[in-house]
Amino acid sequence: MTAAGGGAAPAAPPAGAAAEVFVDLRGIAKSFGAIRALRPVDVVVRRGECLGLVGHNGAGKSTLMNILSGALSASAGTLAIAGEDLTGRYDVRGAHRAGVRCVFQELSLCPNLSIAENARIAHPALHGFGWRRRAAALMQAALDGIFPGHGLGMGDVVGSLSIGRRQMVEIARAFTETEERARLVILDEPTSSLDATAADQLVAAARRFAAAGGSTVVISHKINEILAVADRIVVMKDGAVVDDRPRAAFTREGIVDAMGHAVERARSVRASTATAETMVEVPASRRDGLTFRAARGEIIGLAGLAGHGQTDLLLAVQARRRGTRVAGDVALVPGDRSTDGVFPLWSIERNMSARWLPHLRRGGLIDLGRERAEAGAWRERLALKTPDLRNPILSLSGGNQQKALFARALGAPARIILMDDPMRGVDIGTKQDVYAMIATEAAAGRTFLWYTTEMDELFHCDRTYVFHDGSIVAELAAAELSETAVVQASFKDHSVTDHAVKDPA
């Protein structure tokens, strides 16, 4: 049986899941000019259900969820919540009244406000005398419930937080309640900047929310995460639903195959292309820490709990801070593209070429023809989904924006490439292409410093440094790398060192 537009019909409720439909989307379509972001699709979300939504970049996942959250209006189709047809009279405020909340991939916090003040933005009921105290209590309870041990203060200014901690605040805010209950929470790439511990905490919280009768929609390119959290999985491709089955009917390979990508090959320790030439050296930040070194042609992984100094090391290399030795030009692929990556008023093409411009000069002027040709070549190489590179960068999905940032860095002649958890929102097919590209560039003599919150990505590295409390506490060769080794180094008490005890006699 097929849904409208030839997609898969919504699956029967999985065993143990509530059969009552909470959200019913029928024949939903959306076009942006000549671009058909969504073909007519049918999707339902049941009470007490965790729905996993997967697909490659540009498949229509975020567009569909923006319609469900009220941020966009559908071009066609019907939308019903709790049995009430809201088609044509549904917006963000209507979604909030219906109990629909959304954690956006690009985050929607106000950076100049505190955590408590950001709660007020989402909850108009927090007003009058003492509203800050009530907002702080609300956010404290949500953060404690989802991310125990988070270490955040409710007076902390959001702009001063790392992207991982901002993501935690955004997630916690979505689960807070005042006069209106949260009944469905949409999580769009919710763990893209979280370390493994925080990601596991969120998965557990989502399961508890469903067990209490709530519903969640989780969008993620981390297939193992979808398999861990979802009761049912919907696969989208090119704006249509192509598969919709209970989680038990899927394997990891089956999901990847439905998305239209080749199954990822089993990983093995890569043949190192490192030379004896040192390209980067950063002295230890404290007496018991390790010195960081990277050789030409080497891929170095940076691991450990988020916020423990990995990004700080990358920034120290980029800025060539005192004591840091850097032998060559540096290019950065940022993970926080909205803050540190894209130029929002520029075109896709100009965002890609921003780092190349000094090398595109001819007679003192920029060679626009060469710029267009090189941008077009990177568009093909990274399968960037856009009809025209002159379109605004924000016309792209988040994952495609990230591809443009990879093109910016790798298209420059820099010998050292810094990557700050750069795979946020990038689909599995593109990841495999980028991994192969990194290996090829390393073999050609480039050096990569790669901070990642995804354990699987560390297997593409020659060596991995583990960080704890701002310092490097362990160095693991590729053959020694395992999740257990990284976790043990991350949580070991590094404040205590072993010393020989002399006999006082």
C-alpha cells in the first residue's frame, strides 16, 4: 500500500505502543519557487511513541517538521492534532497551544540572554513579580531531569556557553511546561554537539517522556541513535516517504539502504601517511598533561567529554598563540556553522570561495569565472543539493551548509585543516565521501586535527588525544583505540598522581 505521491503508507502501531493517533499529516506538500521540498507525504505520530525520522540532506525532514511546528505553512495537504483539523489556521502559537515543541537544528536561543531569560521567551506565562526566579526553577528542574550533572547556572549568558551546552539548554527548554503541557517534542539532530554521555542521557529522557504518554520525533543522521530511541522509523528521500516500519523491522544496513546509500564498509586501522615532519606542536597546559604533536600527512583525533579543551586547542593553533608551533597555513571547518561558519547574507558560491579569494586574483582583481568554475567543481564533488550556487546560503539545509564549509576549507591551499566536530547534520553518504576525501588529502601531505563527538569517526584517525579538564590526559594509537579506552581516560581522576612513598626511617 502506498501513500500519496507514491511513498510508504504509515505503519501499523508497534507492539506496546499507544494506538491513538496524536498527529496526522496527510498529503503534505511544500514548494519554494521551483524547488519541491516535499512531495505529498503522509505521516502519523501516535501517543506514547518515539518516531525516528531519517534521510539524506535535503530529503525534506526538517521542512516537514517546520510545518508540524508551525514555522512553515504547507502548500497542500491537511494537518490534524488530537483529532482536530487545524489546516489553514495553524502557526507557531497554535502549535504551542497544541503542545508541540521543537528543538531546532540551528538552535533558537537568544545569545545575549541568560538561561532563565530564554525560558521566558518560550513561555509568556512567566511574567510579573518573581518571574526570573520561577523561570530559573523551571529550567533547573528540566536540565537536572534530562542532563544530571550538567554544571550550568541559570544566570549563565547563553552566548558564553559552548555549542554543546547551548544544545542542552535548547532541549531542556522544549520539555519545560507552564500553562500548556508539552505533548510532542520534535528533536532535530538533538545530539549533534553532545558528547556520548549527554547523548545517552537524552535518549533515556525521550524514552521516559514517551512512557509517560508524550510523543517525540527524533531526526538524526546517527543511525545507532535512531535504533536506540525509536519505536517506529520513517525514511524520507527526495521529499517523499519511502519507508515506514516498526523499529524491529529495521537493521542499520536496512536504513542506510532505504536512504539510497551504499552500506558503510567495516572499519579497519588505516595505513598511516604520516611523515617525520612536525606541523603542529602545542605544549602541555599543565605539568601532568601531554604535549600535542601532529606530523605532515597525519590525521589526529581529539576526544573526551565535550567542553574539556578540544575546541580551545584548535583555536590556539588557528591563532598561533604563544608556545604553539604551526608550520603552514591553517583552514578551519567549524561545527557551529550559524555562529562561526556561514555568512548569512552571501550566496552559496561566495560562502564557499571566501577562503580562496587571495588565490583567485588575476591582475589585482578576482577572477569570477575561475571562482564559479571551482565552486561548481566542489558542488559536484560534495553532491551539494541546490539548483543555483548564486542562491543564498540559508536556502540550503543545515547539512548542505556544512558541505559548503568543507569546500571552503579543502578548496584553499592550507596545509593544516582544523575540524571542530564538523559532521553536525551531515548524512551518512556524505560522511563516507568526506572520510575518503580526508584520507586522500592526508596522503597528499595535509595534516588534519579532528575534534569529534562521534566515536566511529575516531577510527579514521592515526592517533587520538583524549582531553579532560582542559588538558591532554591520554594518547591512543589507532590499534589501541576503543570506546572503553576513551571513556576510561575521560573519567579517570587526573587530580591524583602516583608517587613513590619514602620510608621516613
